[in-house]
Amino acid sequence: MKFKIQLIIFLFALANTSVAQNPFTWTQLPNMPGKTANNAVSEGDVSGVRHIYSFGGIDTTKLFSGIHQNAFRYNTVSQVWDTIPSLPDTLGKIASGASTVNNIIYIFGGYHVLSGGSEVSSDRVHRYDPNTNSYLSDGAPIPKAIDDHVQCVWRDSLIFLITGWSNTGNVRDVQIYDPAGDSWQTGTMVPTTASQYACFGASGTIIGDTIYYYGGAKSGFNFPASDVLRKGVIDPTDPTNITWSLVVAGPRKAYRSSSIVYGNRAFWIGGSEISYNYDGLAYFDGSGVNPSNSILSFNESTGNFTNWQYSDSIMDMRGIAQVSSNQWVVCGGMAENQAVSDQTFLLEYDVSYVGLSDLDVEISVYPSPAKNNIYVDIEEEISEIVIFNQLGELVLRSINKDINVSNLKTGIYLIEVRTKNQKIGKIQFAKG
């Protein structure tokens, strides 16, 4: 019982120290010119100044008539939002995706909702030039009209549109756009296990040559939300050749979240754990859906998930804008009680953070509990081992795997190991 109490105290202390704090900070920025959800978001530069862009979406009415073509931009230096020319389409639309390549923003697909309630997927590719604040002529139409798809950029050159919804159902298509040639290629379809791969409202990213996409809503009665992570390895000599596989189920479901990447980690921000229609009401019973207040991380090196909880929460997102290597902006979406939002947040990742279950290398320690000595078992050559107490204070430092801990007080400790090749591992042990 004493050991359990000490462990609880230690974990509580860790949650309030720099050792194991949440890695993201949320900072509220000036509000958008209007409230909008399900808006396509990306970034662009004007005379070297980073701007954040929002295209289309739905207003506070959450009715088909509130789906609009409005577009806005935010200057990250002056911190001012303004209104820019509207999307050059015939009707407002939601569930589009926006990506930036060579400082041109490409807005793909989405869907229109007609007065009778029918939904029509779009095959249009709008091209916006931040420097001139104007739209170029549309790009070549998407071979298969698509909305609520996964959209990500490979090697700053090709834009992948993966699965999604096309007019009447989920599709397995992988459609690859080449901005340089304004042309389309067909990628390897996601596998036929439709309930696992084909989905709408998922989001994803690319780490190196590997696609990761997570969550979304599956085909079937009431479109249940998914907690599945899928992986697609791109052949760099032929980007249309993709090897698909399922990775693992994650700790929560994610529908219409935003996805980013930092280092070898993919993140899914917010979204909801229940699928819903454009009005924020659940498909399965019409009740109101609320956002998840977590950021989910997947470590490509270890295969580990981490799920952090935050006070801020956003759902109904169709993208996120990158400000720097460790900063992103989310804007609009839906907050609690399906409230369409005009809020803007800067998310900043603490580059020094390494979490207990989000590590680059596996280690073990024995014995635990220990009296006099512990041995840290790790295959790689170490650079340094440091030990923290329950308050997050550094109490011991060593360059050897065999460590004398006889002078430490009884309690729970955290070991952090740094290797010669800059990998990090952490583990707890008990001093008896």
C-alpha cells in the first residue's frame, strides 16, 4: 500500500513539473472576422510574412443556407485578420482541404448542400496566390469528386487526396495532384477492407515517405467513428505505388480533427469521438456532439501512442496552418455545445519535451525496488543518465549503466537516458 501511495504522489508531481508536462501550449490570438466551422485552412507568405488562410465553411446557423464561400487571412506579425476574395465557386462548400506548395494554396473538393437536402461532392481545384491576394484559374478537375478526405503533401511537391466521401459513399481512391504539371495520377487504392480503410472525416500527415491517417467515420449504419491508424509507405521512385497496412487502434476515436507532424511524431488535435452531420448533431441519434479536449500523438520510432488532455477543445476542422517548425494555428471550428467559433489559437510544441510513453528508445531497469544499486539495460551506447525525484529535481547523474543509489531516499524516481546518437528513453524505478 505504501508503494502505491508513493507512486500516485510521484505521478501527480510529474504532471506539474517540466519533466512530464504536456508538450503543447495554447495561446489565444485575435478572433477571425466571422464565425466559421468546417473551413479549409492553410498557410502562405506575403513579402516574407507568414499568413494564415481560411476558405469556406458554415456559419452560426448551421443550416445548408449558412454554408458560405467566405475567405479570411491572418497576418502573424501585425496579428490582424482581414477578409479576402471569396472562393470562386457557384455555391458555398464545406469539407474541402487546403495545402500549400511553393506558396500557392490549393483548395480541393468539398461538398455543397442543396435546398432540398441533397449533398454534391466537388471536383474543383481552386488555386490562390497569397502575394497577389487573388485566385488563379482553377486547376485540372479532381478525377473523382471528393470531400471530407485525407489531404497531405509529399516532399513539398505532390498533394495526396486519400479516401473520403464521393456523393454517395466512402471511396478507396488515392488521387495524387502534381501542382507543377497541373496533372493527376492514380495511387494504390486503400485495401478493400472498407470498414477499416475507407472513411470520411479522417486526417493525416506524411513522415518522410510514410503516410499516417487516423480516425474518420466508417461506412455502415450511422457511420461509426473510428480509432484506427493506417499506414501507407510511398515508393520514392514511383509515388503512385503505396504499400498499405493497419498499424494499431489508438486510445480514442477522432473525427474531423487536425493532423500535424514534428520529428518522427504525428499528432491529431481535437476533433470529436462521435461522428456527426454538418450541424454538429450525431448521426446515430441526433444529439449534440462535443469536441475532444485531447491531442493524440503517435511515435513512429516506438509505435507508442500518447493522449494529452487540455482545457481547450475544437472540432469540425478541415486543416491547420504551420507558422514555424514547432508552431501551428487553428482557427474556427466548433467549440462546446456545437458553437461555431471565430477563435484562433497558436499551438506551440516544446521541442525539449519527451514523454514517458513517447520515447525514441526502449530501456529497462532492475532491480526495482532497489536498495543499493540499479542497472539500466539499454542496447545503445549512452551519453548520460540522469535521475529525478518526485518533485522533478535532478538528484543523480551518471555516465555508467550500473548506478549506486544507496544515498537516495525511499520513493519513486524517474530515470532519463540520452544516447550517443541523441535518442532519449525514460523509465521509473522504486528505491526501497
